[in-house]
Amino acid sequence: MHYCNECAKENGWPITLFKSQGLCEECKKAAVCNEMPSSKLPKKGKPETIRCQICGSNDVEHVVQTEVFHYGPKRIKVEVPDYESIKCKNCGESVGFPESVKRAEVLLKEVRANEKTD
Ligand SMILES: [Zn+2]
Ligand SMILES: [Zn+2]
């Protein structure tokens, strides 16, 4: 695979040390391209452009980190590892991936259940 920096950014593909002048296989433009075996690329073809659900901006960042929530009046700390979210650089809002939100809900439910038995 042979792709320009712009396509790398758009698709989340790595910027490689080895580059050569040629046609980008993705956008077909002549550019200094990154050389990467296509098997190393996460997805073939363009994924859907991710947009901010709040303001609609596509200037977003995919963030994976341990997210910390504070639940209830006691501010009980709940940590969700590998919480995936889309952080918008335009409005600053962060929206969790459905799978991550589900995991967070399960953890919060556990905390709530433990609280009742106390
Ligand atoms: Zn390109
Ligand atoms: Zn936004």
C-alpha cells in the first residue's frame, strides 16, 4: 500500500519512515507516499467519517483511555479501562462509543448494587 499523508491522517494509518514519490493508491494524487504492507492497515477502504454528535464537526480525535466516573452523592469512583470515545476539537465535547458506554453502565450498576447491601 502506498498512500499520502493526507490519506494516512484521514484513515488513521501510520506515517512510515520509508517514503517514495508516486501516486497515492487511495486518493490517486501524486504525492510523497508512505510505504506500508496493506495487511498492517486496520481497514481496507475508507471508513465512515466520524463526526461529533454535538456540533457535527469532523475535527475529532479517537481517544482510548481509562475513564474515571464519579457516581452518586458520595462521588464513588468508577474506573472504566480502555474506554473509547470521540473527542471533538471544535466544541470540546467527548462522546463514548456504545460498547464502552455499555461497559461503564455495567460497572456503575455493580457499584449501585454494592451500595445497597452496605
Ligand atoms: Zn492520498
Ligand atoms: Zn463538537
